[in-house]
Amino acid sequence: MSLLDNIRNYYENRVVEELEVQVQEGRFGMDRLTDIVCVALNHLPPRYIRHEVDMAFYLSPVEYDEMKNKVRKAVKEAIAYVEKHEHSRG
């Protein structure tokens, strides 16, 4: 077992959850969805945690709302970026 097995980026699940809100089912294939997640995560700061409760305990409601808004914006921009580059590929 590796130390890294116990660590994850808090934003990963938040981005996937937001993607489910913003994207209609069937709009993109799995490859495009994965691209969108990667682009969005690359525009967010890493926030590594061991347990979900770590973030809930240490964040103020204002910080939580700010993070949520950052995720919403990153996903929206990632969708636009992937769509633009998908169409330019021909």
C-alpha cells in the first residue's frame, strides 16, 4: 500500500458532480467528458485531503461557496474549450 492511496484532490469529485449538472446525458462521449474533467482540474488549485470531512471541518461557509463557484466556472470554461477544439479538429 502506497501513501498516495490515502490522498486525493478534493476538487476531483466536485468537478465530476458539477459536470453532471451542466452536461445533458449523451451530449459527450466518455473521452470528451474525461477531457473536460482534466481541463477543469488543470484550472483549479490542488487541494489534497485524506478524508472528505477534512474539508468540511476546516472550510468556512464563505470559502466553501467560493470553491463551489470556482468549480462551476472551471467546468463551464472546460466545456467551451473542449467543444471549440473538437470542432476545429474537423
